[in-house]
Amino acid sequence: MNNTSQPPTILFDGVCNFCHASVQFVIKRDSKQIFRFGSLQSDAGKRLLQEHGLHDNRLQGNDSQENDLSSVILLQRQKVFTKSSAALTIAKYLDWPWPLLYGFIIVPTLLRDAVYDFIGNRRYRWFGKRDECWIPPQPVQHRFIDNEKQPDKPQKDLEATHE
């Protein structure tokens, strides 16, 4: 499959309350509807990880730092952005004034990612965790790769479980 024509996709931890709030934040400030979204735990998210040579070891409980995917991931034009680079690149495309945050890209990645990891490693403790992945409301479901119909899988009734 040729991914060059695919819109930028944000993969996030679907059971993390902080990540859910972050996706809501992006949706509200992405008036041009640039981004698609998918949870790291979904079949579609795992497929995209595999297509980009990434693995979901952290989601399976493996603490290997080599494939630490406890991060937001941005897939854009065959490029993979993780952690602070993903967050800042996402901000770059949001409505004003959020693109100003992209200026922090000049801070060395090691320092940016240390701040990202500090928050990320505490996100469940501080913000909580859901038992199941968040289900997007009807008006934005079309932007979620998890909701794309797969030829061999029936589509779930997502509205019935919407909060």
C-alpha cells in the first residue's frame, strides 16, 4: 500500500485518560481536519505500526527501551515521529496560536523527551486509565482509522457504547 497519499495519522494509547483528552484537544483545534487518529491497541493501529517497522512491545508489557511505544506516534509522509517530536509536529498544524509551540523543536531531543517521559510515565497515576479504548462520538468517527471497515471484519455498533 502506498502511504504517501495517506493523511497524517496520530496513534495514541486508547486506554489513557490523558491521551484521550489530548486527542480531544487536537480535534477541537484541527479545523482543517488534517489528522486521522487510531489507538495503539487497535488492529488498525497495530497494522500501521507493523507497516512502519515498529513493534508494540510496551503494549504487551515488555519494558524494552528499544521499542518503547508508550508514546504518541505521528505517521506523516513515510516518516515516524514519536514523543516530543510527534507532539510538537502535531502542534505545528493546529489552529493559531498552537503552532508557536513548534519553536521548542530547537531544544535538544534528549531534553524534550525527558520532559515527555516524565509526564508519560506518570499519566496513568495522574489522570487514570480506562478499562477499554475510548470510542469517538459520531461526528468525528470518520477521522478514526479504527472505524474503517475491514473487508473481513464486521463494523461494530460504536454509537451504542458512546459515553
